Amino acid sequence: MGLYVWLYVRTPGGLTGGTIIGVWYGIAGSALMVYAGLLSVLRRLPSWWWIGARKTWLRGHIWLGTLSGVLILCHSGFRWGGPVEKALWVVLGATLATGFLGLFLQQFLPRLLTTRIQSEAPFEQIPHLCTVMRRRADRLIDEIQVKLPEETRPKVREFYTVQVRPFLAEAYERSSPLATPIQATGLFGRFRSLPGLDAVNEKLVDLETCCNERRQLGEQERLHYLLHGWLLVHVPLSLILLVLGIAHAVMSMYY
């Protein structure tokens, strides 16, 4: 920034995007943006080890991407410009903001994940784990039904069909009372008061454990989507920024 002030003072009329120095600021800023955008390409080319470690590119994406915003600011001479330039500023600001948000989430959420999730599972394996858990619960309820009085069986089956089995599905039901530990404890407490369930308490504990494990997986899913969901905004904004940047360059050459 000190260099910019010195050049601004020495340039008649001040620095603008149309001056030679202003153009070089724009070229440098655009080049750094392109470099930052190449990180997404690198992720799809893991075999290209010779272009450098992904960790190094990630650091460059953060720091040089931020620096590109400063260089573009110098290129503009701290002016808003016309409609295309205004759109560029909005998109650039939103791109940098979502990038900083993603950086914060990647620093904060993994720690939260380790403290709130007792047994973390690979995210891709969660649907399979839910299927296994559901089959286990089906076997448990069948074993419980055999040992119950005839008049209790319909109520037990209804509780399992309406409350437990849907909760163990791959699509996590956040609105279910079993998704909240306190409500789940109260629900199972009332369920245990049915006649004959004292004799199968051990299996009821296993059934409740299945619900607790599904709740943990559901929390892991939620944090995972938060950790990666910002990319659904950041990446399209980056592409829009590239298109607007090209449009700005073309218009500057012809007008």
C-alpha cells in the first residue's frame, strides 16, 4: 500500500485503471485470482504431484487470493466505476467474504466435531451404517415382541414403527423427538412403563443405544454440511467473478 501511495503521488492525475501502473495492478491482481481458482482444478488431478503439495496451494489460495483483492483495489484507484465494475466489486467482496467464512469454519468445526461426536464415522459410510443399525433394531424389536404379553405387543410395534424406525433411516429426521436427548430419554421412559417391558430391559437399552448412535451420526452430518456447504456459494461466485473480469477487460480495451 505504501508503494501505491508513492506511485499515486508521482503519477500526474493520480493512478487509475487506465494508467500503465494501474493496468499492471489489474494484471497482477487477475493473475493471483486465476492462481487461487486453480486450487479446484488441483483437487481433480491428484496424480499431478509435480505441481506441488495441495497444502501449499491452499495457503497460496488464501493469502494470494486476499492479496488479489488489494491489488484490484489499487487497480481501480479506489473508485466504483461503471455498472460492470460495480458488479465486479460486489462479487469480489462476496467471494472474499465466503472464503474467509470457509476458513473460519474449517478452523472451528473440526474441533467441535471431535468434542461433540463420541464415535466419528467416515461421512461416506453413514448411509450404510444407518442400514445396518436399522436391521439390528428390527431384530431387537422382533426379539422383544416374542417375550411380551399379547396386549402389549401392538403398542410396542406402534412405538417402533412410528418413532424409532423412521428415525434410524438414512434421511435424518431432525423434527423427531428422538433427535433431542432430553425428549428421547422421556420418550423411552414412558415406553418402558408398558406392561411386560421390565423383562426385556437389556434389549430396550440396545434399542435406545441405536437411537443415540443415529443422533450422533445426524449431528456429524449437520456439521459436515456446514463445513463444506459454503463452497456451494464460494465456487459459483468465483466463476461469476472470472466472467465479469473478462467482460471488464474486453470492455476496457474497446471503450
